[in-house]
Amino acid sequence: MKRIIRYLPIVLIPFFALGQDSIVSNKSVSYHHKRATLYMHKDDLANATQELNTASKIAEANEDLKGLLDTYNRFALLHLELEDKPTALFYRDRAGIFLKGIEYPSGEALNKYINARLMLEENKPFQALELLDEALKLSNDKNLLNNIQLTRANIYLNLDRFEDAEQQYNALLVNSDDLEQSYLATKANLGLAELNYEQDEIEKSTNYAEAALKISTKHNYQRLISKSNAFLQATYEQLGEYDKALEKLKGLMQLKDSVFTIEKLREQTRTADQITIGQLRNINSKLQSENEELLQSENRAEVTAILSLAFLTIISLLAVSLFRNNQIKLKTNDLLQTKNSELEKARDDAIEAMQAKSNFLSTVTHELRTPLYAVTGLTHILLEENPSDHQKEHLKSLKFSGDYLLNFINDILQINKIDADKLETLSVEFKLKKVLSEVIESLQQRANENDTRVVLEFDNKIPNSLLGDPMKLSQIFMNLVGNALKFTSDGQVTVIAKLLERGEDKAKIHFAVKDNGIGISEEQQKKIFDSFEQGSIQINREYGGTGLGLTIVKSLLGLFNSKINLESKENEGSKFFFDIEFKCEEPAIADIPFELDPEEFDFEGNHILIVEDNKINQVITKKMLTKKEMTADIANNGQEAVDMAKQNRYDCILMDIHMPIMGGVEAMTEIRKFNSTIPIIALTAVSMEDSVEEFLSVGANDVVTKPFKPEVFYHTIGENILKTRMQSQS
């Protein structure tokens, strides 16, 4: 049995050790240990493994048992850091076997530190602290002491011993470790970030995480960069700083690119397999040499024992290799699942951030409408009270600014609704020629200011009545015609509607808006439909506007399953055109077009109910009605409106939507239960959640968006009162 004992160390040859005939570095074991640590920090597993492999070969060549033991410990730390617990346990156990045969306090201290880390992962903090104390008694190595301090801080944090944890982390912020100074400082900053987050000190937490990100980025600590970005994305989102949160999310997604990560894992597998195969060849070579020697011996029992030992050794190593490969496959699958989860979370976070932005814009635009209503309303009233010439000039400037701001707010809200996918099309009966004529009429004043004619070329073959969404169609033409007028001076804008196809229940119509204005260059045409684009900065400064109109047109046409096209030449003009297919139900007897002339409106003596909770809006609305010789009562909320509508007779109700006690939608629903004929006009500063379709469905005859243009306000009231009276007489 002496020979068996003599050859037992063959079984303990390092798992990553190659033969002594391999090329061995002329550097020391500790040199390669340090290089492996630096590669480990940067997640360069292949090079870290190679450095430790070189260290093991040097130790083996020099018969340095302590060097082999230290290398095993560092292999265990490497895989512990990479969250590969099975492999870490394998190397910890190899080091533990060596420790039973030699007196080596420093190696024992490192082994106990590894055991403490494993205990912490198993949620056994007190056993971990005990092992750390034992390690401290065995070694005074500065690097090990600093790592023990970091682990102790992490344990205190898990135990909610915040003061103790903070003391340990702060000490590491200014550590003087020769090897891991920056890495330990980064870890300490992340620990302080988490500590402050647990204590609801979010801003301080963010500052520490930013410091960790700065250091880790400088030194390319990839996993710590990832952790810092993920932490900052969550905290900035909690602070409501969504732009910063999205920035960190982008950084996180760039770093965690799945192809790169999986390729790196494959490289890890290839490196480990190559080293394992080399090691098996080395052992087989040694065993073969020993077996040839033993075959010449007469002691067959000893030969059998050695061969059995060799067989068991090879089987054991193959089992370890298969186990490792299986672990890597499992890890790859886990990585893919984790990546999918991260992408899903990133998607959800992006949606949540977009929703927060939409809610913010909706709230801001909604709140701006109330004071703007006062500005535009009072300006209109003052202009009608015969101001002096110099006052009239100032009031007109104020009116222009109010209208500009109103258009901008409406555009922002419209874009916001489009981004949030809140828009849907109606399918109601309407008269296309009336819609186009009203758009042209509403823009006539602007056309007159530019000395420009607006002409409607309408194909009389188009069915009199169509089914669709006249409101969104009006928005499309308001933007297109308004845009054409902006860039056309002393010229002509032509609106074209031409029948392309006519079926039994549908009609395809070609629309175009032409002008002979300044035109658009080919380069500008490529981005003219993007948000906030007007071709160039010079055009923006000269002609004004938000640059959102064409973006809105493009999005609204998408709801009609249509696409806008553009033809333009500089200094010759532009043509925007598109086709839309409408459903149509031509009645057996053609309807006689019912058009209302504003001159037919008889406002005098009409009694109106104003339902509005804002005092300034009450005064302005009542003053505007008085200008047309109408009288008015005021209800401060929906409940008062219902009660007053039961007790009094009104020619029309102007209903605000957002009010305390009872809102406008509920009030209209209640009024329609006992009065189905009175005209109700919803006056609302439309927000993201508001739906014009909903207002119409609960009983509104019409909707006017606040702040409104006086001419639209009067026309809507007069039209609805006149319609109701004519219907009651028929």
C-alpha cells in the first residue's frame, strides 16, 4: 500500500493545471493572482481563468503547495463573484483538502472568508460574521481585511443595522488598497446608495449611485455599471425625473446586450473545456507512465489498485466536466430568461414613463386653458367696447398672442393623445361640402390678412351625405389650409375634393390642398412631417408656428387608413394630397342641404343657463352673452344645473365638464331623463381622459373647446337653438 499512498497526490492535481512541460510564465504566482483579480472586476472571465491557470502551473512546477492552495481559493472567489456557486464550492473544497495537510494561516483566512460569503448567500448572517472574525485572527493582509470589511457592511445592511453598515462603507470610500481601491470604493458607494434608499433618503441614495457609476465607468467594471444604471433608473423614476430614468435605462440596455453576454458565456465554456481537456491529457499521461512501470512489477494487487484509482480519477474528472457543462447550459437558459424579463421590465418602464409624461402634458395644457380663457374672452369684450386706436392696436396684439398660444396648446394636447393611442374615429352622418366650407370660413380672416384667396373645388358627384368623423376631418383641413395660408402671401390656396370611385355603400374621394407660396425644398421634404419641424430655423423665425400641424395631419390620416403625399418646388408652391374611403347611405329621396346662415340667428331674448364653477369664466361667458342681448343664469356645479333645469325654461345650456359635486357628463345624463329637446353645448378644456364621443353619447348637441373663438361660440349657440326650434315646428 505504500505505492498507493505515494501516488495519491495525482488525484489532487489542480483542476486547471496543465503539464509541467507547458509554457510557464516567469512571473510569480501572486503576480498572476493580481492580474486575475483585475480581469475579474471587468468580467473578463476568459483572461481571469487563464491567469489563474498560469499561476497553478507555476505553483505546480515549483512544487509550491501554498501557491496551489491560494490559486484554488481565488478560483472559488472568481466563480463566487460570478454567481456560479457549484464551481465555487468545488474549488473551496479543493483548497480545504490542502489545508488539512499543511499549516498555512493566510490561506486558511481566505478560505474562511469564502465560507463567510457563502453563508451570507444562504441567509445565515450570524454564522458569516463569526467566520469573518475567525479570518481576521489569522491574517493581516490589507486586501483581505478590506474585503472582510465590505462583506461585514453588507451583512449589517441586511440586518438593518444602518449605522454600523454606514461606518464600514464610509471607511471603504477612502481605502488605500493597492489592488482593489477603486473597486471597493464603487462597491461601498452602491452599498451607501442602497442604505439611504432603505431609509427613504432617495436624493442622497441617487448621489451615491451616481458616484458608483462614475467610478465603474472609468474602470470598465461592467457588472457594477449595470447595477448602478439599474438602481438609478428606479430611483430617478421614483423622483419623477423621467428623462434621467430613460437615460439610465438606455445605458442599462446597451450594456446588457444579449448577444454580447451569451457570446461571453460561450467563451467561458470554451476556455474551461480546453483547460479541462488539457488537464485530463496530463493526468492520463502520468497515469500511463506509472502503469507501465507497475506492469513490470510482480505485485498484481498493487497494479490493480493503481489502475482502479486511475479509472476512478478519470471518471471523477469527467463527471466534474459534465457537471460543469450542464451548469453552463442551465446558466445560459437562465440568462435568456433573465434577459427576457429585463426587456419586458424595460418595456413596461418605458410605457410607464411615457404615461407619466402624457399625464404631465395633459395636466399642464388643461390648467393653461383656464387663464387663457380669461385672456381671450376679456380681449374680445374690450375690442367690442370701442377702444381708442392705440388701445385697439395693443388689444389686437394680445388677441393674436392668445390665439397663437391656444393653437399651440391644442397641438400639444393632440400630439399627446396620438402618442398615448387615445384617438378613435367616429362614424356619423355628415355633409362633406359643409365641413370644408366651414373650415375655409373660419380661416377667411387670416387669408384676408395675407391678401390670399381660398377657393373650394368640390365635385358635385360626391354623395351629399357620408359616414365618418367630420371633426377629425376638419382638424386635418384646418392644419393643411392654415399651413398653406401661413406660407402664401398675395396668392391663392385651393381646396380640392374629387370623387374617384363610387360603390353601392362607399365612396373613395381624392383630397388636395394647393398653394402658390414659398414651396419646400427636397431636403426639407424628408423631415417636414416630423414633430417641431418647419423646414429650417429661418422659416420658423419668419413665419412662426409650432411645427406640429403636419405631424398631426399624418397621424389623423392614419386613423382613416390613409397616407399624406407631398409635391412641392421652391418658390412655386406646394400640394398636399391624400385619398379617403367613406361609407355612404344615399337616401331614396335626396336631402335638401340644410345650411344655416349666421345672419338668420336671432340671439335677442334667448335665456341661457351657464354651468361653470370658475368665477372668472362665469363673468366672461355671461358678458359675451349680454353683448348679443341674451340673458343668463349661473349654476356652480352639475347638481345645481339639474335642479335649475327642472325649475326653469332655458333656450340653451352651456355645460362645463370638470366641476365639483357633480360633473358635466353626469349632469347631462340626468337632464336628458326629463328634457330631451333642450340644446346642451359642452364647453370643456379637453384633457387626455376627455372624449368628445362620450359627451355626444350622453346628450350633448355640440362641443366647444375652451378657450374658444367668439365667432365659433356664437355660431354654435345660434345654430343649435335655431335647429331645435325648426325641428319643434316641423
